[in-house]
Amino acid sequence: MRSQLSTLALLGHAAATGATSVLLSNASAIITFDAETEALSVLRHGSVLVNADRIDKLYEGAAHNRVPDNTEVVDCTGKIISPGFIDTHRHGWQTAFKTIGSNTSLAEYFGRYGEYVANVYYSPEDVYIGQLAGLYEALNAGTTTNLDHAHHTWSNETSEAGLKATLESGARVVWGYTFHNVTNFTMSEQIANFRDIMASFPSNNSLITPAMAYDHWASNPYGKDTQDIMALAREYNVSAMTTHYLGGPWDNANSPELLHTLGFLNDSIPCVFSHASFATAQDAKLLRETNQYISNTPESEMHYGHTHEHSYDMMDQMALGEDTFFTYSTDMPTQARIWLQSARYQSYNQIMQQWEIPPYNPMSANQAFLMATRKGALALRRPDLGIIAEGAKADLLVYDGRSPGMLGWVDPVAAIVLHANVGDLEHVLVGGEFKKRNGKLTVPGYGAIQDRFLESALRIQAAFRDTPYPVLEGNFDSGFPFVQAREADINPDNGTGYGELFV
Ligand SMILES: *[C@@H]1O[C@H](CO)[C@@H](O)[C@H](O)[C@H]1NC(C)=O
Ligand SMILES: *[C@@H]1O[C@H](CO)[C@@H](O)[C@H](O)[C@H]1NC(C)=O
Ligand SMILES: *[C@@H]1O[C@H](CO)[C@@H](O)[C@H](O)[C@H]1NC(C)=O
Ligand SMILES: *[C@@H]1O[C@H](CO)[C@@H](O)[C@H](O)[C@H]1NC(C)=O
Ligand SMILES: *[C@@H]1O[C@H](CO)[C@@H](O)[C@H](O)[C@H]1NC(C)=O
Ligand SMILES: *[C@@H]1O[C@H](CO)[C@@H](O)[C@H](O)[C@H]1NC(C)=O
Ligand SMILES: *[C@@H]1O[C@H](CO)[C@@H](O)[C@H](O)[C@H]1NC(C)=O
Ligand SMILES: *[C@@H]1O[C@H](CO)[C@@H](O)[C@H](O)[C@H]1NC(C)=O
Ligand SMILES: *[C@@H]1O[C@H](CO)[C@@H](O)[C@H](O)[C@H]1NC(C)=O
Ligand SMILES: [Zn+2]
């Protein structure tokens, strides 16, 4: 791993000759990574030299006098430098739904906001501007890499609009063109569109890599579509294949076991299984043997009712993700925090049920931090991401260590996982370029983009206001019955009831 990274460092250095470099100087703490021990470490009072898109050198102290002449020095006194976060499951186009699904369930989501029904509301413009605004939202929150399960692929035009926004965003995105059984756009048309896109894929954009998403493994394992998809993935050697794996009563069992049976799992293409709450012991074993990952999206799974049946038992092959960020928080430290506390809860609960007392805490902030950074990179087989080490990509975050919420920290990892918020994040760099600086996105004309997005969002939200909610009775598509979960009662004498949604 180390030799691989230092070779990358040399290549990066050579390519960058003559380019301006940036020194993030004199930080209070830099959260670095040692690939040999596979562990975080902290460099106190240090500096990071960025050359082109890579981390060139780590120094102790301010290091102003030890860097090339053309270096821009950014004073980071009092600050914490962290690697950028990696979100391994996101649907970037859904930004316009913000707050209108605050109470949605998964069954309702499928019938109202999902890829098979939302197409009637979305023009290519809506996809473009929703995806762009959504990626800026992620960058603002310190997510520098996304695995986008891009299921806005409803026509040539909506597919290309989403990709255009992705290319323009400046984020690092593994962009998963989704192949699905949707109205008015057949699988063979989708394949033709994908081939078109690949033929004209810009060679000057190193941040976006083409990937694929496909959810019909289980519904159609031996059919032509699945064969075509596997062949296409191999033909283009895509940077990832991702699939929703629900399992349990949800069905949609796009499992590691199934992909292994089909001969696709044990290969050089990274496979990322989102959710995987009902994964089996055999799935976990296969993930380990083939070094593939699940993407746990803790807030999503708790919100929607995926639950976490066996997620706690397979954290070694797990990265974290956001999923449908319109329904809840959009930042990865919040996902890490929710997962950390729910994993602790689960672990405690096993002994508390037997009236036993835990003397020590079963999970650390350090582990949660790695899940939002390094583990995401490993899921994508990108050892050059999610870490601060010489030779790694310069995807870097600078936190204000003197913010009211962080003041007093000594452990920078715990400060970020447990105390930071998005407003404490001052600078975000992707591939050595500032995407957020002094607390503001560096996007030229961002105001006009906001206006354009709001125009689209207001139109979509108005259409949803006029759309009745689906009636959910009898059985879910999988054949399992709908049974209402006990509703919360927050007022003991006279319940306020469910209350109003202000949409
Ligand atoms: C570096 O940071 C320390 C505090 O961490 C500060 O005392 C010192 O003045 C800073 N040095 C420079 C050159 O900014
Ligand atoms: C969410 O609230 C709306 C408005 O009260 C209601 O019609 C809808 O059924 C709710 N959705 C769920 C899944 O409970
Ligand atoms: C595609 O979806 C339609 C409508 O839901 C369904 O009738 C059809 O069987 C599906 N086709 C495949 C190949 O899954
Ligand atoms: C599919 O095409 C038909 C015919 O053009 C059109 O009436 C219908 O609205 C389209 N459906 C969707 C979801 O775009
Ligand atoms: C979509 O693109 C494909 C591939 O270029 C092309 O064959 C097809 O005609 C296009 N469809 C439409 C509706 O323009
Ligand atoms: C790549 O080239 C296109 C077309 O010349 C240009 O519009 C775009 O800005 C370039 N992108 C990058 C990242 O340099
Ligand atoms: C596919 O790409 C990966 C990553 O670049 C590479 O390691 C692998 O050898 C390639 N596989 C094939 C079959 O070309
Ligand atoms: C995966 O492939 C490797 C190399 O071909 C082989 O040694 C290994 O046994 C395979 N693992 C599984 C689970 O099939
Ligand atoms: C309970 O609340 C309802 C609705 O606000 C109200 O009509 C009713 O009088 C209340 N009942 C009691 C016992 O306070
Ligand atoms: Zn999803």
C-alpha cells in the first residue's frame, strides 16, 4: 500500500510541475493515516503541502520557508485538517423533494418519490438543476466523493442532464448510470444511451468516473437484461456496480450470494450493496472473501424501516452513505454519529436485556470516522481517497477548531464525529482545488443557480401537493402484509395526534 502511494506521489509531482501549490499551514491537528498499520494518527502543529491534485508532503510546524516559490500559503492556525468524507450511496437528483417527505415510509416512497414514479414530474432541466444543487449541498458539508446511484435515467435527455450537472459540479463522483424497467425507455435504449455517453465521456475530467447501478438481479437473475448488464459492465470495466439490497420482507434480494452465483462478485469491479440490512451470514462471508462492501445508510434505514437486522455484525465490510438526503440530514459526520450511537445501543442492548452492566464502551469515534472516510474508499477500491497521506488525492477539509461547538477539543477525531456541524467547516478542497472557502462555496454565480433550482423545486412541490398519497392496504409487492407501526403519542392526556405537515 505504501509503495503504491509513493509511486502515485511521484506521478502526481511530475504531472504538476509548474502548477501552483497550496500549503495548508500550521494546523493544530491533521488527521493522517498510516496504511501500514491501517490506523489514524494525528499530526499536531503541522502543515499539508498540496501539489496539483495530490498531497505532496506533510510537515511538522508552519513550514512556510520549506515550500516551492509559487505556493499559496493558507494559514490554518487553530484549525483541524481532515480527509474529505465519502458517501457510498446517494441519489443526487432528488433535492427538490426537500422537506416534503419528512414522514414518508419506504412503501410510500416507492409509490410517490421513487425512480419508477417520479419521472412524470421531472424534465431534463429539473434533473440537471436538482443534481447540481444536491452536489453543492454535499460539497458544502464536506462530502468530497459520492457514489451516485443515478436513477434519473428515464430518457436520453434526463440521463445526460444529470451527468452534465455532475461533470460541472466539481465534486468527485462515481456516477452510476441506472438500468431499470421504467416507462418509455427500454433497457436496450438505456444501453444505447450508455454507450453514447461512454463514447463522448470527457477525457479532461478526472473527478467523474462512470459506474453502473442495477436492481433487477433478483427479479430477473437469468434473463437477458441481467446478462447484458454484466457484459456491459465488463466491456467498459466500470468503476463500480451498485445495487439496492433490501432482503427480508422487503424482498429485492440483490444479495452478494446471488451476484456470486451469477459469477459477478469475485472480480475486479467493486460491487457496493446499499442497505443490506437483512444480509445473511453467507453474504457476509462472501463479502469478506471477495473484498466487497455494503453501504450502510444509518439515518435512511432508521427513517424508512429497513432496520439493521444484521448490519452490526458486518462492520468490517461496511462503508457509510446518505441515500435520499431530501428526507434528513445531508452530512456524513451525522451519519457516522448516528451509526456510532446505534451500534453502541445494539451492543449494549444484548447484555442489558440480561440485566448485565457494560464496564467499557464497545465502539469508538475513531472507528466511526474511518467508516465515513477510509472504508468508503476501500468500498470503491480507491486507496488514494479518504485519507491524509503523502501521495493521496488532496480531498481535504479544514475545520474551525475555535467554533463555539468545538472549543476545548483535544481529540480532533472525536471533535469532528461528535461535536462539529457543517457551519464549522471553513474550507473544502477536492483534487487540490477550493470548492468551499471561508465558509462559502466557491461556485461562480451560485445565487443564480439557487434561483434556478428554486424555480424547479417550487414547480415540483406544487405538483406533489396535488398528488394524492398512495393508499397502502393489504400486502406490499413482496406479498408481506402492511401492519401499521404504533404511532407516537407525545401528549399523555389529549394526544395532539400526528399533527400537520407544513408542505
Ligand atoms: C502556529 O500555531 C501556533 C498555535 O498553535 C501559534 O502559537 C503560532 O504563532 C503559529 N505560527 C505561525 C507561524 O502562524
Ligand atoms: C405523511 O403525512 C401525510 C399528511 O398528513 C399523510 O397523508 C401521509 O399518509 C403520511 N405518510 C406516512 C407514510 O405516514
Ligand atoms: C417491467 O415493469 C412492468 C410494469 O411494472 C411489468 O409488467 C414487467 O413485467 C416488467 N418487466 C420486466 C422485464 O421486469
Ligand atoms: C410515455 O409515453 C406516452 C406516449 O408518448 C405518454 O403519454 C406518457 O405520458 C409517457 N409516460 C411517462 C412516464 O413519461
Ligand atoms: C437515444 O439515443 C440512442 C443512442 O444514440 C438513439 O438511438 C435513440 O434514437 C435516442 N432516442 C431518442 C428518443 O432520441
Ligand atoms: C473539459 O473540456 C470541455 C470542452 O472543451 C470544457 O467545457 C470543460 O470545462 C473542461 N473541463 C475541465 C474539468 O477541464
Ligand atoms: C479494470 O480497472 C481496474 C481499475 O483501474 C483495473 O485494476 C483492472 O485491472 C481493470 N480490469 C480489466 C479487466 O481491465
Ligand atoms: C475468488 O477468485 C480468486 C482468484 O481467482 C480465488 O482464489 C478465490 O477462491 C475466489 N473466491 C471465491 C469466494 O470464489
Ligand atoms: C382534545 O383535543 C381536541 C382537539 O384539539 C379537543 O377538541 C378536545 O376538546 C380535547 N379534549 C380534552 C379532554 O381536552
Ligand atoms: Zn437508495
